[in-house]
Amino acid sequence: MVGLIVAAIGLFCVLFPWAFYGLLLVIGLASIYEFNYLCAIKGQPLEYPVAVLGVVAYIAMAVFGVLHNWEGVLLAGIVIAAFSLGMYGEEKGYFARTAYTLLAVLYIGKLLTYFVFIRQIAGNGMWLTLYVIVIIVMTDTFGMLIGSTLGRHPLTRISPNKTIEGSVGSLVVTTAFAIGATWFAPLHLQWWQGGVLAVVTCVAAQIGDLVESAFKRDAGVKDAGAMIVGHGGVLDRFDSYLLGGVAFFATLHLLGILSLP
């Protein structure tokens, strides 16, 4: 039930650009909070104000269309702020604190901006955003369903509950859906383009899930948080989207659906 409510809120927000951007900001701030928790368990929390401002700045600059021109300045500012504020903490752990902070901003703030870019695509941005979200939702859902019923062979030691059968089954079902969905004219996609988008996005989403699992295993915890009942933390719920979104956006360019600025 909680999962359905979260999905309904997310899909509804896609219909209204500013609601969607606000949702991305909430996801980013909640995720950075949970990432800080993981880092604290490791012994060195983030330079938290720098990380928060970095995530907010990335999303805001993407929304207002200035990120492409000013990202270098933004990154330089984050580096200088992290290095400077880090000197006021304990001497031991300076390297880890600053490195974790930069990683967190790029992993969460930078990667979330690709959903802004997808939503801002002229003409069919809303439909493509819904399309990529459904692809990622199906990747997660069918990976779990097929893996729990037919899974016999572990996919990786990082996440022992995930299976090869679940991974492959999810890829097949999701790709079949994505190809079938291309009949919907507002997407402006050919069937083979839908297939390629699904394969790349599905694989990237599964890798994103495993990356976050690796962070949790390294910290020795089961979940990154407990904000979403039955799903763990926000980062646990949206880890697949972080890599799935950028993979989808990049594939749009590679297929010639979008042209580089």
C-alpha cells in the first residue's frame, strides 16, 4: 500500500513541472540525509551543509537552465567549501569527510538533474518522464517477483537476495513492455528505440540498486533509513533511479532522439 501511494504521488507530480521539481528536491534532501547517516556509521559524516547546498544548487540550476554553463563554477565552489570547512573538524578523517561530501553531491545531486532534463524536453518531456519512471518501476518490481519465485542463482554477493533469474526476467518483461508502449504516439518513439531504451535503462537501474547495496554493506546496515514504511529509506527506494535516469537520457542522445546543444 505504501509503495502504491508513493508511486501515485510521483506519477501525479510528473504532470506538473514545478511539482515534479519539488519532488526531486525532497528526494535529494532526504537521500543526502540518509547518505550522511551511512557515512557517519563509517566514522566520518559529510560536511553536511556543503552537501545539502550542493544538492539544492544542482537541482535548482538544472531547473533554471543554467547548469550547463555554470556547473564548473558550482563544482569548484563545492570543492573549496568542503576542503575549507573540513579543516575545522577532527584532523583524523579529513580525507574521508571531504571525499564523501564530493561523492554525495555528485551521486545524488548531479544524477537527479537528469530527470529535470528529461522533463524539460520540448514536446514530449512529460511522456518520456512517465515512460522512464515506469521502466524503472517495472525493473524493480519484476526483478523482485521473478527472483522470489524462480530465482535459484545469486546475482552477486553484494546483494544475496537478488538472482540471475530475477535480473534477466525483469529485463525481458520490461523490454517487452517498453516496445509495446511505443504505439502510444505522444512518445514519438519507434519500437526498436523503445527496446534499446529499456535494455540500457533496466541494466543501469539494476546496477544503481547494487551500488546502493554496496554502500549499505560497507556501512554494515540493512537499510539506509526508515522514512518509507516497508521500503526502508528514501535512498533505498530511489537508488535505481539515480543511474537509470542518466542512462535513459544518454541513450536518447545516442539514438539521435535528442541532439546535443
